Amino acid sequence: MTELRSTSPQRPDDVVVTLQAATAADVAAAADAARGAQSGWAAAPPAVRAAALGGAADAVEGAAAELTDLVVREVGKPRGEAAGEVGRAVAILRYHAQQVYDPQGAVHAPSSGGTGLSFTRRRARGVAGLITPWNFPLAIPLWKAAPALAFGNAVLLKPAPQATACALRLAELLTPHLPGGLLAVLPGGAEAGAAVVDAADVVSFTGSAAVGAGIAVAATRRGVPVQCEMGGQNPAVVLPDADLERAAGQIAAAAFGFAGQKCTATKRVVVLGRVEEFTEALVAAARALPFGDPADAATLVGPVVEESARDRVVAAATGARSAGGRVLTGGTATGDGGWYVGPTVVDGLPEDAELLREETFGPICAVVAADSVADAVRRANAVRYGLTAAVYTGDLDAALQVVDGLAAGQVKVNAPTTGVDFHLPFGGQRDSSYGAREQGKAAQDFYTSLHTVTVAPTGR
């Protein structure tokens, strides 16, 4: 048996939870129970599923203060963002409580004409295997589990070890509103994750590109639908006419808020014209962000999740210097006892520098100069990822030119790369995503299969 131990990033001696990791046998038993509960759940009237999800939303809302404290404690998310995530979790549940009433097919004229009937309808896939990260310990599990449940599936949830307590508490709030066995949380590492993929009828994953690629292969070999949301090397393009102070403030928040630990965080800023002026504004904005204990309501930049994450950010800054770049602010470990590293801005890097090509999951970003709009688009696209991007300009024609050229699943104009609307489809291109989009109306397509039915007259 493997022991899981989740500790607080700001106080590593604070052990939030310790337990035994789920084994393959544990996952198999949970899958059997889930499969037994799923058929009755799928056959229940939509109003039953809507009421269950609505009750779950009320339960999460009633525990909002407690959940906020837990998110702050376990993953080091600043209090303001943690409270916002709890509110988002409630909204996700309520949104999908109404999705149960969405149309589930279409009626078509029969090919033979006459009085026959042809129609399509959707059916739940069965058991949904969900593998989720630690950085959004409530929102991401729910934006996967809520639609899966709404459309009649059972759920096996394998959370990241660093968010074990959040996942367990979330399950405690949800399970009283669901049939026994329909939802199971299976804390663990790679063994539990692999077992969930092997047991599920549909798989949704959010995490690193390396792990996601393996999950995509494993699920595809089994012939089950799979979606993988993975890393990002997200660019913000700043054109000459942009409001530099406003752009710098938004980009600093997008790059360094929650210590840059979002797949949508800005990692590169591609600037056309006024490069020095923008860089100075970005450094000033980064230094002005409230940095420290995430329990403080004013904090925007707290610790990274663990010691190895802090060391990777420091190593990335060191590597940037070695590659010929300048570290303009940050780049060193700081703080008293926790895993802190300040917002880090780098410039002067060659195009093949590691920091410009691979994701560093932490508070570090680089400024890159471009010599034309076309060059800015080229530099923005010069990575293997394509999750989200932004462009800052007051010129509509230039904005549309950049939007059309960017290889990203989500593009924003005069808005930060961060921020995802749960009622809209979300996903990326290239190595950022595999499979169908998630969230919004796209969720029904993924968590259900489409059946075509033809009814011919008896001829009597």
C-alpha cells in the first residue's frame, strides 16, 4: 500500500490529509458499484437528475467558507481566487442541473417517405473516468463530473494527490444527493489513474502533456472516447497602439496570479514597437502584485504547490540567464518556510531558448520583440502548444488579422489569456489538447453517444 500525504504549500509542515492510495483492486470495486448504479440513474426522469445536481449546488454553497479555507490551505490558492472558485463550482452544478432538459436528438424524414419515422437520440456512455489536476481542485472536477452525471453517467474521480482533501470533501457534499456508488473518489498516483482509464467507458483528463499523451493512447487502444486538456505556452501579442499600462496590468495578473499555476497563464509576451516602454510597465506591474501568504485577502501571488515546482522556476530563470537573457525581476526562492518564488520577467532570449518553447508551471514569463504583425503571429505560434492567446490593440483590422493567424483554441482581444467560461466550449490545438472540447453544450456530445433509430410502419 502506498501512503498519500498532502501538505500545505505555504506551511509544508502542515499535513492536510494522509491516507492510503487507491489500488487497482479498489478502482475495480468502485467501477463495479458505479456500473450497478448507473443504469437506474440514466433511466431516471430528467427532473430527478436536475434535483440531485441542484441539491449538490446548495450543499457546496452552504459550505462555501469552509471550502474556501480548504482550497487556500491545501493548494495555496490566494483567498480571493479560492472564494471565486467555490462560487464557480456552485454555478457549474446549477448550469448542468438545467442541461438535463436540453434536446437529445433530432427528427428526420424517413428516406422511404410515407409515415415512417427516423430520429436520433443520445444515451449515457456508462462510467466516466475523470483524472483532474490540483490547481482548480473544485472547478475542474465539477466541470467534468457535473455534465457526466447530468447526462446519466456514473463517475470515477481520480484527483491529483496535492488536492486529495478538496476532492474528498467535495464528494462528501455531493454523494448524499446521488444514488449509492454512482460517484467515487479514488485518491492515488499513476497506478490509480491507469486503473481508472482501464475501467471507464469514457475518459476525461486535465494535466501535463506527457501524461495526457499516455492516457490518450491507453484509452484509444480500448476504443473508448477520450479528451485530454494539457499544457500551454500561451502568448499575449501587444501591438503598437495598445494601452500599455492597461495591457501590462492584465498580462501581469494573467502571468503571475496564483503564482502562474494555470494552464491558461500568459507565458510569453510578443511586443511590436515600444518594447522597452512595455517591458518597464510589465516589470512595474509584476512588482506591484501583492505577494505572500495566500490566506491574506489582499494576496494575488502566493506559493507554488511544492518544493520541486519552486526549484523548476528558479532553474528556468537560471537557464534563461545562461541562454543570454536578462532576468529583470524575480527568479529566486523567497519566503519563510513555504514554496515561494516571486513574479519573474525575462527578456533578451534567443528564439530557441527553452523558456520560450516549453511550459514552466509557475510565475515566470518572457518578453519577445517582433518586427511586424506577421512576425508577431509567427513568434506566437512558434511552440508545440496552442491552448489560449491574447492580442492587445485598438485597431479592429489588426486584431482580426492576429486572431485569424493564431493557432490557439481560445483567443481573446484586449482581455487576458486566463479565464474560462464554463458555458462555452474549451480546448486547445496541437499538444495542448486531444479529442473533443469540454464544457458548455459540447459536454453533451462527449458524455453521450448518438443513436439513430428508424421506425417503419407495420403495413397493417
